[in-house]
Amino acid sequence: GSSGLGEVLRDGRFMAAEGLAFLLAMVLMQYTTSLPVSMGLNGFSSRDYGLVISMNGLVVVLTTIPLTRAIRNRNPVDVLVLAALLSGYGFGLTAFADSVPTYIATVCLWTVGEILNSPTSMALVAALSPAHARGRYQGIHTFAWSAATFAGPLLGGLVIDHFGDGSLWFACAVLGTAVAVGYRLLRKAVRLELHPADREPTRHARAQRR
């Protein structure tokens, strides 16, 4: 079968999931611009930021395979709830960081959330999409992340300019909590099995059974 973009946009469950993915991605994007700006405002050097953010790559290398193995039999929505909390509070605790080691600790925390979120959000897209439209569903998911890459740093900079960096990190914790609650509510409305269109046997398959 064929599909259009309208089919994806009319899928309320999927669009709700993508709205949550967009909000969480905006939180995760704060490391690109807001974190170095915040560290600079608090007297840390570019070298300090380089050391702190390098821990993101180190944690990814060391823990991605063990973590993905640990969650492979878990409900994707439950994993996304945990990922949202780790990401939100990881950035939220940045407000209390006063040394390079404490910044590193916050980076390690939200990096684990990032690792849990990345493959699991893709699994959720696959679970919510019919086989004939899976490419379009994946495209909308990619668009949500791309939009967050633009909106996250922009809004982060505006918040820092008008309210201070502490307000931004508090907002990240609030947003992470809201996303976790949203995923929890979504779990009640989503049966993470095959999409109904995939479960429906084709006429050819029914003929073969006969």
C-alpha cells in the first residue's frame, strides 16, 4: 500500500509520542551551546568545558552496548520514562555544579539518559507505524529531532539572557519530568505490538491458509 504525510499527521498516538520526543531532544541539545555559555558565566575555561563534554563521548563508548543489552526486553515506553528523568535531572543538577568533577557527574547522568533514549525512541516509532508507511513515520521522527536541534539552543540562549542560566537548568528538570509523565500516560494508550495494519492478514495469506 501507499501512504501520504497526512496519514502520519492524523495518527494521534504517534504525533503525541513525537511531541514528547521533540521536547526531550530540546533538553538534550542544551549541551551544544547553553552548557559552555553557563560554564563561562561561572568562571570556567574553554579547557574545562572540553574536559567536561569529552566525558559524554567516553560514557557513550563504555556503556552503550551494556545498556542496550540491559533494556532489550523492557517495554520501550518505560525505558523512555527513565531516559526523560535522567536527561532532565542530569541537566537540572547543572545549576548546582561548582567544580569540574561535579559538571562531569551531571554529564554522565544525562548521557545515560541520551543512550537509553536514542535506540528506544526508534523502537517506539517502529511499534507505532504500519509497515507500508514506516519510512514516512521515521521521517517525521527525524524531523522532530532536527527541529529540536534548532529550537533547543535558541530557546536556551533566550532563557539565559533574560532569566539566567540557573532558570534554564531548572526548566530542563521540569521539562524532563513533564516528558516522563507524558510517556507514562501514553503507555496506557499504546499497545506495543505490531501496528493493526501489520496484524491484518492479506487476502493472499488467507487464501494460502485455505
